[in-house]
Amino acid sequence: MTISTKLLFSDLFRHNVRCENGIDHGPVIIPWMHPPVHRILGLVTRPSNLRLQREVWRLDQLKGMNEQEVYVKGPCSLSDEQTLERLPTLMNSNVFNRSGQKIGLIADFLFDSKKGNIEYYLISRSNPLIPGTSRWRLSLSKITDKQPGSISCDIDTFEDLPIDKASLKEEFLSKSRKWKSQFQDLTFNASDRLEGWIDDQISENDNQSDDDDDSYEMSNHNNSYDDWIDNLDIDSSEEFYRMNKRKRSKSSSNERDLDPWI
């Protein structure tokens, strides 16, 4: 039965107003607002579809609320549709960006049920009466100018605003953008890893080429020694031993000839 401190005005659209005498005064149709200070003063009901008479209730007359009805206390003020149309309101007003382009409509707002202060507006891209449309939260600090039926905002697109309620299409687009960014991050990480792997392979190839050069020089030295052995006319190991002995004796005799003391 108690009314929540914070209310969306769209929650009242689904309720009928009933007074303390038990009389049903019809559904809530529009808010009674004071746009210059972003405040709601009350609400307007339509008691009958066959009459042009409208009933206006102050905000402090709201005493309770359930899933179907809003309970009020005290008498209402009578008015008509033509008079109410001249009252300023921001509901269904056009929203323009900083370039002067229309980007959406005011679809709803959150307000304090005690004082009537509006905390933020909800804007939609298309007709707010269409079920399932997305809602973006527009804070009061983003509003730069207010005119009857329109407001100007310091934004460029809806991407500059936090989304409050996403439609199926908007959820799909949001997930697609998220998947795209994740795929780009994955691609960049894979590219960095591939470049690092290629650099490691190049450094390993350089080290291996240096080792191959050293082994090639050693093999050439061994091959030349083997070729020198093969070119000699040696039939057995004894001949090879006698040849080395002759060379040593010859070299020793040469040393003795060169030595002046011998």
C-alpha cells in the first residue's frame, strides 16, 4: 500500500486512481509538471472516455499504491483537455543533440514521490508507446536548454548516455560491438605473439649458423689432414712409423748443425 520513494511515471500509467470514498476516477494520462525546475506537481486522470472533463491531483494527495490502483485523499481540481494542453510539459518532447539534430523523445522520468524532484529522464529513439523500445538515461546536467516541446542536450549520440533498458535489437547490437572489440583484442595479441615467435626463430637461426660455421672449419681441417695422409704412398703402419722417425732424426740433425756449441 505504501508508495515507493523513487517512482517512474510510467508505473502510474497502468493504475487507476481511487479516492477515500471508493470512487474510481479513471486512469492516469499525463503528469502535471513545472519544467523550468524539473519538478512534477501532480497527475491528471480521465474519469470518462465520453467527456472532456479531466481531474487534476496534487502529488501530496497520493497516499498508497498497489499493483492496479493509486489511492488519493482529498478533493481534485476539475479542468478540461484544451486547458491542459496549454500547460508546459516535457513528456514526449523532442530531444536534440549539440549539433541541433533530433535524436529521440522523452519517454519517462524518475522522480521523488515526496518532493516531486525529477532525478533523470529516460529517452527513446522512436515512439515511446511502442513496447520493447530501448531507454537511455539522460541526467539533468546534460540538458543545456528547455523549450515547450523540446530540449537541447550536450551529447552527440545515444552512445554518450548509459542505457537503462535495452530492446532485443539494441542488446544484439551491443553484444556485436563487444564481440568485435574482443576479436580485435584477440587478433592484436595473436599478432604480438607471432612477431615474438618469429624474432626468437631468427635469433636461433643466427646462433645455429655460427655453430655451423665453426663445425665447418673444423671439418675442413680434418679433411685436409686426411687428404694429406691419403696422398702419401703408404702401404702399412710400419712404413708410416719409419717415415715419422726419419723426419724426427732429420730435424734433430738440422738443429745440431744450427747449434754453435755442437
